[in-house]
Amino acid sequence: MGSKVLVIGSGAREHTIAYTLLKSPTVDEVTVIPGNPGMERDGIKTSQLSVTNHAALNDYVKDNGIDWVFVGPEVPLMEGIVDDFAAAGIKAFGPNRAAAQIEGSKDFAKRLMEKYDIPTAAYRTFDELAPAEAYVREHGAPIVVKADGLAAGKGVTVAMDVESALKALEDIFVDHRFGAAGAKVVIEDFLDGQEFSLMSFVDGENFWPMPISQDHKRAYDNDEGPNTGGMGAYSPVPQIGQDVVDTAIETIVRPMCKAMVAEGVPFTGILYAGLIATADGPKVIEFNARFGDPETEVVLPRLTSDLNAGITAILEGRTPEFTWTDKGATLGVVLASDGYPVNVIKGAHVPSIPVDEDSHVYYAGVEAGSEPGSLVADSGRVLFVQVHADSIKAAQDKVYGIIDKLEIPGMFYRHDIGAKALK
Ligand code: AMP
Ligand code: GLY
């Protein structure tokens, strides 16, 4: 009998994780809670249980003979879902509440990086407006203002002038735009260079890095518009050399895993390092305690080993095996509801999207429409169209060949995913 796995979450990231698990020859059944109706098109089960009711989730796992749980998003991790599963004797892959602070508190992450000499932008932390304003005026621009705590990727202002930085401080301290997440602010030096994401499977001091990828955080073409959760991604990232990746592994990932163990908060799960390749070598912009979204949608399709076998090995204290293809490029584009990320207008009709063996649709913010089997948009990021091709250029041509033909009133997308790799 194969494994039964439960995935917690509802986005295109969780769709990708569930789809990859379901393709594994050692898996019989994958359920996602709460999931979305787009996932069901791939034979993934969903259940509408509340993710915050940990006691009910424990019962569900036991009643349904689930072998282990994968936790996708950061919020349940921060709320201690892995601690509660562990207390009930359930195997769950992800950091406990203490280790998830690496993402949940930018201040915690920064202090650890400082203590263990992990390269990152110089920073100061403030919990009051006046000294923060004084620091910005004295430091000058460019400068970066970040609300401490979880703000779904939207709590960061990269200010190219002092005015915008002061405005960001006002948003946080006076208008309380990020609620409790803005009670503290981290102000850091601007890092110049290309961004890339380096994710690893982690078990204490041991880790297994994945191929790197690049996200596109701004809403519109040419990196214009507000920061979003991510509008598209591709992997690998040819303009970032293997020497830079090797340096990032040795100066960032390895010491960070060691630091978490040394601090008594060992990390198990997916460690996401958001990095900038500066003239001075790779530096950290952020750590996340989970898979990136949309990076996962282009990285996991490159896995050539059995995801269930790999994670099960980690959960059982054995050495896992993860292997990846080095062939061609994987690239994908988010279709988002009009107005995202500021003022999302829900309800757009989701058309059927033609795919082949080298392309796939991963659904995110969708709900069932009034016609049987139809889907409508019910959130900002609606779905992700992923393709594989021989090169980044070929992947771009293929993905836009699919998307440009769609009738999608009420939705928009970026037309330049992967462009930085082609300059
Ligand atoms: P974060 O939520 O920390 O990932 O920040 C969101 C985005 O802001 C990042 O993806 C970067 O594009 C940008 N950013 C954050 N910190 C810096 C920095 N110190 N220097 C330059 N850009 C940054
Ligand atoms: N794509 C960035 C993130 O998942 O945080």
C-alpha cells in the first residue's frame, strides 16, 4: 500500500506540492486542506476543514489513515501547527513555531545573521516613529523599510528617495497599515544586484539544496508597480553562476542551519533564502520557513526523484535522496485578478487552458462557478501556467503562446517573465 499524504494550504504552491506527491509511485492519495476546486481536476482530494482547528485536523489525520502532513504556508507554521501535530504523534514536515520565527520575525532573522556573520544588508530596528525618521534622514536614500512580522510580502518599501521612506514609516506607525506586524520596523541598506531564490530541504544541520529560481515581485512589466506575492518565475537562473550559488550555500545556508541548531531552535522543513547577488557576493534579503510561491511551481517540476520517499526519509531520520534535471528551463506566469495587490476585484471567469505533457496549470484563488465544473477567481493570484522547454526563450514563447490566446476579462499578467535571463 502506498502512502496517504495531507497537504495544508490552498494556493498554486500547494497544488504543485500535492501534484508532485501524487505522481510519486509510493503515494496512493493526496488530500489538501482547504485546497481549491482547481486541484480536483488533477485527482487531488480537498476537504473544507478549518486550518486553525488543530484538534480537528489531528482527528482527520487519524481517522483517515494519513501517513504524514506537509504544511505549505507560513501562517499555520507560525501558529504552531507542527508542534500540535507532533504532540499528537503525527509526522508533519515543516518547522515548529520556534524555528518558523526565521520568517515570522525579520528582527529575529537579522539578529541571528549578525551573530553568525551571515552576509546581509546592514540594518537598524525601531519601534517608534521619531527615531526611525531621524535615522532615515541621516542615512539618506536608497534605503529599505520593512514592517516586522508577516505582511504577505507587502510590508516592504524599497525607497529610492528619502520622501518615500518617510511615507512608508508613516504608513506603518501612524496609519497602522500592517496592524500588529508594524509595531516594529527594520530599516536596512539597499542591496544592488539580481535577486534569486535558493530553497533547501533541511533537517537540523543537514540540508539538500534545490535548483535556484527567480521570482518577479512587482505587479507590472519592467518591475513597475507595487510589490506582490510574486507574478511569475523561472528555473534555473543562467545569469547567476554556479560559483555564486556555491558561495551562497557555504556562507548562508550551511551556517544558518548550524546557527538554528546552536540557538536551540533546529529547523526541519523547507528553508527559503531570498538572496541578492551583489558585487560583494550573495547577501540575504529574507529567509522564509516554507516553499516560495511561485518559485515552487517552477522548481518542483525539475525534481527527478520521489518527493514522498525523500521527505519520508527525513521524517524517519534517514538520509534522503533528491535529484533534479539539469535540462532546459521551467518557467511560468501568474494570472491575477484586476486590481491585485491593492484592490482585488474578484469573480473573473477562469477559461479552460490547453496544456500538453510539457505544461501544466496550478490553481490558486479559484472557487466553483455557477456552471458545473466551471471556476471563477476568488482572490488576487488566480492561477499559474507552467511550461518546460529547451531554453528560457523557448519556454517564454511557449507560455505566452498559451496565455496570449486566452479570453480573460477581469485578469492580467506580466508579459516579461524570464526577460532578465535573456539580456
Ligand atoms: P522581502 O519581503 O523582504 O522579500 O522584500 C520584498 C522585495 O523588496 C524583495 O524581493 C526585494 O526586491 C526588495 N528588497 C528587500 N530588501 C531589499 C534590500 N535590502 N535591498 C534591495 N531590495 C530589497
Ligand atoms: N515568492 C516569494 C515568497 O514566496 O515569499
